Amino acid sequence: MNDTKPQTQPEPEKKDAGKIFLEEVTAGPPKHLPRWKRRLQSAAVPLLAIFTGLVMGGVIIALTSEEVWQAFGVSFLEGLKAAWQSVAAAYSALLKGAFGSPSQIMAALASGDPKQIYVAIYPFTESLLATIPYIFAGLAVALGFRSGLFNIGAEGQIFLGAIFAAFVGYSLTGLPMILHIPLAFLAGALGGGLWGFIPGWLKAKTGGHEVINTIMMNYIAFRLSDWLLTGPMKRPGSFNPISPTIMDSAMLPKFFGDPVRLHGGIIIALGMAWLVNWFLFKTKWGFNLRTSGTNPRAAKYAGINVPNSIILAMFLSGALAGMAGGNEVLGVNYNLAMAFSSGYGFDAIAIALLANSQPLGVVLAALLFGFLRNGATNMMLQTGIPIDIISVIQAFILVFVAAPAIIRTIYRLKKPAEAEEAVVAPSWGGG
Amino acid sequence: MAPILELRGITKRFPGVLANDHIDLTLEQGEVHALLGENGAGKTTLMNILYGLYQPDEGEIVVRGQPIKVHSPRDAIAAGIGMVHQHFMLVPVFTVTENVMLGDEETRRGGFLDRRVAAEKIRQISEQFKLEVDPDTYVRDLPVGVQQRVEIIKLLYRQADILILDEPTAVLTPQEADELAKIMRSLVEQGKSIIFITHKLREVMEISDRITVIRRGKVVGASTPEQADQKKLAEMMVGRAVVLEVEKEIAQVGETVLNVENLVVLDERHQVAVDDISFEVMQGEVLGIAGVQGNGQTELVEALTGLRPTQAGSIRISGKEIAKATPRQITELGCAHVPEDRQRDGLVLSFPISDNLVLNTYYQPPFSKGPNLQEGSILALANKLIKEFDIRTPGPKVTAGSLSGGNQQKVIVAREFSRPIKLLVASQPTRGLDVGSVEYIHRRIIEKRDEGCAVLLASSELDEVMQLSDRIAVMYRGKIVDVLPADQATKEGIGLLMAGVHPETVEATSSD
């Protein structure tokens, strides 16, 4: 009688770290609270994380300044003063670089000379310009998270998007703008989508983990673009690995005159944020993806084709990342050069995390990253503090978002009500 | 002699809930004291206080006449109190010895682990209390029942003599539960004392020496198995008269709905799990599938609902072949499925109740229009079903994961029963639920039967199968050994069939 098969008893649900992580980054505040309270609750940790990240960045700026150390050598008070000064100088240069100088903008507006106005608002528009690819790539990673997938391959998908968009941009001639821009942009989406589709298909059919495969696909994408730029896509007559310039008809239109480079891509990016939000949370297709991502077994039970959902999610995620690449080619660079993307796809992971994988949150987080990145250039010029400090600040913000307990402890925040219930439930509900 | 453990006036408040309200409890040395109550009555909270996981707002804990403060499980263990949780706290890739040593390591000079001494100690404990655990096997290779014994050894190794067992039988087969009962006996005979938390009446009657019933955080009665009967205990527990027997009319049997012929299904390891079986379920009847867990019931149900591919044979619903159909096609044919593991298969715990209530109909009108989900219709349905099926929740937007087990099952039952269905496949529909919820779900199933639905009920609770079914099929090693009308079935007869012993062929198989 003891030879019946091994037990198939219900075990406590086994969660791997990835699963717990995904739940954490997609969990929302309890739904029964009033809307504004929910908003506030879900924004509290990210906002405080940003603040704390900036404070930590300030500490590092102070500690790495030779003058501050010298001042500390004189007296503690002098040291503090010098520290304060160096941080204040750094951050004010950062703000100025990100937003422009208010007095200059006011003066330019008063003069009414468009040229002057453009120069004055230039820093602000440059920040917005840097935000655009972050929005696309952040949406890509967020859509993946919501579908239970870690798309670490946004960077490679960006390259593919850029390659496709550039090719359509320079090789098709004689098209009107109204056709050429959408065609080139969609080609970018297709290229990224294809690069997402492959690891998606591998996961659905063979179970190969998307984290590994998307990382590997990144390397293939980098080398593929290197090869194309030294071979088939190389600009004729050029010694540099750079593609031909795209046709005028494929260039995204600009809003203002020189030197302002801000272009129509920002409207597409905001439109995509709205579209992704609608798709994920308001449509049955989004329901498919979210259910498959959250509980594949229940999704199968509910009649959802889980492998197809995985493939679709990876394709769409890749397509969004591809748009970031297309956007850079069609709106900023007008050609494809080696290593044109400086890690947008990796920063996008941080953006999606900071945004709790909410499309609106992605826009806000992308703005933060865009303004930080752009402002840091000015900070480096003005104060000599290396631009890399921004990466440190971003990393701090991420740590605090990923480990919300730190923030809750520092600021004595209460845990979200539902989390508290969940702690209590096993005691009086699990008996 | 003073009682070994006394709880005096223990009170614990959670926001909005009085989980324990001045609870008094005494545990004598050498007894099994059952703590009986429904889910949410406050049993586990009380034990978590005793174990130092929560601090009481009022009251005191007295061990061997000494009042003590328990701030952490460490304090509890120091006072000789040990607890086996419902969900085991074992490291699967460690051996039994390593698991037992964890946190209380036996070391040689220089801080090296001394596994041999520890293993020897475990062997002794295992022998003394007839636990039959090999210290050198890996925990992941052990069946659940043995893993539980490893948990018990962990406590004995730390010289606990007050053992708290939290719903120990919830994860066990009937056989394993019987073995556990023997082990508990042997433990108390050798001077240990046990608090046994449960909501299963039969076990209380069989195992315990004394019984304390709590309801809504209060002690509502104390008794002994000799004085009490199941009905009285159930009433104390629920607070009203309970129908333990399911009342039902004679089945009005109609046409065949489900027809299974020569079905073969494989399990994960590509072994035959369902071995060439054939049966029918008619309109208006309940066919119960009895059997010890792991004899192919799970695979059968999964094959019927499209979750598992079939190897050979045919499955027809109202004449339509579905052996190769997808879960969605089967659902659309009017088949409802209450899955065995509600949290893993039946619900998306992080989704709101409203989304879970349309989990398999969300894509149809009125819940979708074109690609757009119709939030209004979904919420309207949710509000209606919450009322109709008495789901206890603050609202439809609360996540399914924050509900109690009974209410989670009600969400599934509401979703599946509120559709127009002609076949209901229910697998372990009341596993882990309290008496009140069990009664409720049984009544709903019989209601469906009386509406003319064909019901297939797979359950490892023999009582449940016998009470609900009109015919009972017994599965053993992937085969249906016999199908008999419920009024001719006896517990003993079915028990023998479940063990693979066919009454007519006793001689032939007795060597088994």
C-alpha cells in the first residue's frame, strides 16, 4: 500500500526571487482607497527615494571635493560651509543646465526676439529631447514587467530599431514626408519588435529564460550594427563607420528654430504612453498579458494562450524600445553611428522600476532622468564634477525604490494598508 | 500538579479586529489538547502569541507555574515551546540532519559542523518516538508526511516539551494523517504535551484528550471527546445549527453529458497517470471520484478541462469531442471547473475580485466591447455575485489574495456557477475550508445537480464523496476499479477499493 505515487499535495506556493521582485514592482496600493489617496501612497516612496538619492549625491559631491577636505582641515565649521557651497554650486549648475536660467528666459521673452528666446529655452528643450527615448524605452520595460517578463534587451532592440529606421530613412527616396516619417518610424518599431520576438519565441517554445536571451541578443545587436556600419550601410566615400544621412522627408519636424532641437517625437512618445496604458489596463489583450504574466497557471485555466501572450508581450516590448532607436535616428542624429545609444535601454529598467511599471509614471521618471542627464552636462562644465555623479544618484534612487523598507524606516512611513492586512491575514485568517 | 502551560486572559487587537478576546487555556502534561475553531476564529493568532511572533495586548503566559514573557520564538524555545507551522520551514536541498541542525549547530573544535553527532541524536529521537526518519536523506526527496515529522524532530532536538501543531493534517493524505495520530499518541505517552489546532471535527474526536472551541476570538466552550459529539462541536464552532449531512432528493437523471472512453493521460514524468478509463456522467447526477491522492484524479480532471494533453481515447461533452480542445473551447461548451488548487489555478491573487470573477469570460460581451474591457459591466457583475454568493469583502476592488480561504473559494464558485453550465467538474472543492464554508459549497453543488447539471466531483475526503455523490467511482493507480451506486457503498468497502483491493478478487491481489 505504500507504493502509490509520490504525493502531489498543495505546497506553499514557491516563488523565485524574480517572481517576488515582479510582484513588488507591479503591486499597486489598495484599490478601495480614494483615488487621490492611492496616488499619494504609491508616489510617496518614489518621491522620497528621489529626494534621498539627491541628498546622497550631495554627500558624495562634498566628500570628493578637495576644497572641502582642505576646509575641514582648517576647522569643522569651515568644512561644513565649504561642503554646503560645493553642493549648492553643483546642484544649481545642474538645475540651470536642465531648466535654463529664469532671468535669461524672462529677458528673452521681453525682447520678443525669437532667436534670443530659442537660445534661452534651449537647456529646457534639450532636457525634453533627452526625455523622449527614455519614455519609449521605459514603456518597453514596463510593458514587459506587467507581462511577467524581464526585458533586459531594450538596448539591443534600440539598436535594431535605429538600423531599420535609418535604412528606410535614407534608402527610400521621393516619398512625401507624411508617408516617409511613419514608414521609417514603424520600421524602427518592427526592428525592435523582431529583436524582442526572438527571445519571446524562445521562451514560449523552449522555456529559455528571457533574461539570458535578451542579454545575448544585445551583443548580437551591437556587433551587427558595427558590421553594417563598416560594410553594407556605410556612407559611400566616408572613412568613418557611419550610415548615409536620412532623407529630409524622413526627419521628424522640429517645433522651433535653431539651436532648439526638440522635435515631434515627444508627441509620439506621449501618445504611446497613453496607448500602452489603454492597452494594458483597458483592453482584453492587456488582460491576457497581465494575467499570463502574473499567474500563468490561472491564465491557462482561464483559457488564455500563455505562450502566445509571452511572444506578443516581447514583440510589443521590443517594438517600443525600437521606437526609441528610430526616434534618435529620425529626430536627433539623422544617421546611424556606432554606439549612438548611451545606455538608454539599461536606464529604462530603472525608469520602469521607479514608475512602478505604470505608463504615466514612466513619463514622469523619464522626465527626471532626461533633466538629470542634460543638467549634468552643464554641471560638469561649470563645476568640474564629472557627469558620472548622475549615474550614482540614479543608482541610489533605484536602491531606495527597490528596497522601500529603507525609505519607510527613514521617513517613518506606514506600510500600505493592504500590505499590513496581508501580514495580519495569516494569523487570524489562516487558522 | 500544576498545568504545564497556562494562558490567562490573552487579548490581541488588530486594526478593526479583536483577534483574541481574554482567552484562557490550560494544557496539562501528557495530553493532546485540541484547539478547534473556524478559519479566522483566532486560533493561529493565539499560537503566534504563545510562540513569540506577536505580543499580546493583555494577559499572561505561565509555563510550569512561572509567568514568562515571550518576545521571540527564541524565548519560546528556551521555555520548551515548539511549533510546527502549516507551511513547513525546511530547506529542500539540505539533508534532514542539516535542516534539524540549522540554528542550533553541533560543532567540533574550530567551529566545524559535526554532522555525525547530530545525525546520531536524530536517529535516537526518531527511534524513541517511532518517527522513522532517515537523517541522511535530502528533504526534497521526502513525502510531505515525512517532512512534517522532520519539523517535529526539529522541536524535539531542541528539547521542546510543549508542541504546537498548526493544522497538521491539512496537507496530509488520510493514511498520513492516521500515522500522525499514532505519532502524537507516542509523544504524549512519553510525557510531551501537544496543542493541536484544527477545524476538522473527526480528527478532534479521534486524537484529542480535551477540546477547547473558540469563535470570533473568544473561548465558547470546552469539552472532551467522550462528552461531545461532532454535531455539538460544529454548532459551538459556527455559532448556529449546522447541517453536517447533506440533504438531497433522489437524482433525476437525464441524458449523458460527459462521456469518457478509453482515456489515457500522462503525468509530468511521462508515466501513465490515467490508464484507459471509461465512464459517463448524466444530467442531474453527481459522480464522485474517490481515491487516495496521486492515483490519477488530478490528471483526469486536468485532461477533462483541457489543461493537460490526452494520450489516447475520447472525451465527449454532449456528443462533442473535446480530447484535443483548448480550455477556452471547453469552457464555452458549458463546462465549469473548480480547480484543485484554488490559489495556483483558480485565481490571480494580485488582481481585484472583480477581475477574478470574469477570469474566463472577460473577453465576451458584456464584459468586453471590441477590444475594450467594460469596467462598468464587470463591476456590476461583481457586486451582484458578491451579494448572491455571500463573499465577505470590503468591496469588489479588493485583491483576491487578501480574502480568507473560504471566501477565495466562494469567488471561484461564484464565477463558475453563475454561468449557464451543463457540466461541473469540481476537484477538492472544500479542501482546507471551515465547516460553514463546506456546508455552503456542498449546498451549491447539490443545487446545480438539481438544476440538471452533470457533476463530476473528485475528492480525497471520503466523507465528502459519500455525502454528495449519486454514484461513486474509485480510482486506484490510474484505473477506475469500480463504480457503485452511493446507497450501496460503505466506507469500509470504498476504503478497500481505494487501497486497490477489489472485494471479488481479494485472493488475487492480497499479495499486493
